[in-house]
Amino acid sequence: MKFVKKLATLALSAVMLFTMAACGSGSNSDNPSNPSSSGGSSNAKTTVWRMAFVQTEDHPQYQVMLEFSQKFKEATEGRYEIQLFPNETLGDQRSTLEQVRTGTIEMTIVNNTHPGSVSDYFNTFDIPFVFADLNEAMKFMKESPIMDTIKADTVQYGFDVAAYMPAGTRSMYTATGPIHSVDDMKGLKIRTMESDTYTKMMNCFGGSATPMSLCELYSAIQSGVVNGAENNEVTYVNSKHYEVAPYWSQTNHLIVPDWLLINHDVYAGLSDADRAAFDELCAWATDEVAVRWDKNVEDLMASLDTSKVTITSDVDTQSFVDAVKPLHDELCAANAHIKEVYDAIQEMK
């Protein structure tokens, strides 16, 4: 009997050892700490960045950044994801720049005037007719050595310039009638962004600058608070401003960049590999926005009902150029950083 009991005990022990071994040699998917776990990167924590955007979901910059987010998530094996907030959901451009600086949000796309509020280098790009065309602007942003100086200057203000975002050319649109030359600008109240240069530009043109948020503009034109605005074709159509300002006049007075900005600590905190992936995607985004922008402008302007919208393409552009030449001289004489960038632009022409 003792022999039988001993044999049973040995058999039970063998079964227990086999069961434990079997459990240990099974799938590791329930053990995320195991480096060979089949969970892999799916178990890695995803850091979510928020990116503010004032335009609509139809905007080419928004569409490109949607793809950017997916590509960045894939490149970092799920470590990072960017959530986009369009339509001024997180505030106007002035507010979102401040939120990026303080780290409240991680990224934003803003017009040039906003980084220009803290770094004088950017203010050169707000000078009307400083670039002859978009190709000249693109070449400068990509190739001029002074761009490294400009980008380095923003670090002290808490943000980095991630990418130049092409934003087309800016022209005039009004509720009161077409603009054929600078003489037609006299007495017009035109919405602009908050910028001393824009105010001075409008004074040179004979009009009056009225700064306000983009989301307020439709009702402001409709109620007569302003007579019109200056912006690009994409904003004009996507924001339906043609409904209240049916006169589009192709003045091409500004080729102002938009900028993709990122909080400095967030950018500096990336690993070398993740930062390289981010930088590569930023270069891709600049080129991709440029391509989609041109196609978008063509399609949008062709979609307008010409029985309701008057498009004036034969504007006397030279009259506008002549009117603002004194402003070029004034701004360059007043600020060494503006002149430094201005001279660099002239050297590349």
C-alpha cells in the first residue's frame, strides 16, 4: 500500500510539473513585459499630440496633415499620434501660438504674422510684393542659408519651426465692386490680420485695415462692418466669403507663408530616430501642400458661379507695387533683422 501511495504522489508531482511547464511555454501575448511578446509595438504607449488649425477640413494643409499624422504614427511604431482640431476649435491663431509656446498644445499652423509678433525676422515675409511669385518664395524657403538663422531664433520663445507651409498668393475681395487698380482701394475698410505691416500696407493702398478673427469675417462683410478682405482663393471659397463679397480681384499683393510650429520641449524630447522621421515628413508636407494647393485653387475657382461672382484678373498690379515701395524702404531702415532677410531675398532673385 505504501508503495502505491508513493507511486501516486510521484505521478501527481509529474503532472503538476508538466502543467507548469506547459503554461510557461505558451503564448506571451498576455505578458507585455516579455520582450518577445507578440503584442510588440501594439502594447507601447501612444503619446497623443494636439494640433490646432483655424481653417476647414477641406483645406489642403489639413488634408496633408491628416496623412502626416498617420505616416508619423507608422514611422514611430505607434509611439506618437497627432490629433487635428480645425475650425478654430482650440482658438484663433494668436491664441494657439501662445498655447504651443506654453506647452498647452503641441502643434499649430499659423500665418506668418504670428511668429512675426515675437521674432522680427519673420516680418520681412509680410512685406507686399517681396517675392515675385510662388516659385521664388519656395526656392528661398528651401535654399536660403538665412532660414537656419530664422528657425534658430524661435527656440528662445519656446517653439520650433517644423515646416514651411505654402499658402498661395493673397488678393482682394469685396462686396462693393471690382478693383482694377490701386485707385479703387480708396476708402475701403478691409479685414486683415493683426499686423502693423498690414495696416501700413492698406494705408499705402488708400484703404483702411480692420483686423479681426477669420471666423468673424463673414458676418462683418454681411453687416457692412468691413467692405471686404484680402486672402487666398482657398479661404475665399471654402469659407464661402464669395456669398457676401462677390468681387474677386487678383492683386497678388502678398505671398505670405504659413508655418507648422511645434513646442520646443516636445520636439527636443524626441529620440534621434523619431526626430529624423518627423523632419522627413515635414519636408514631404511642404512639397505635398504646394502640389495640392495649386490643384485646389484651380478646382475651387472653377466651381464659382460666374453669374454671381465677378473675377477680375487684369488688375494693374504695378500700381500696387509702386504704392508700397516707400513701405519697403521704411521697414528695412527701421529693423536690422528685416533688412537682413530682405537683402537675402534680393540676392536670390
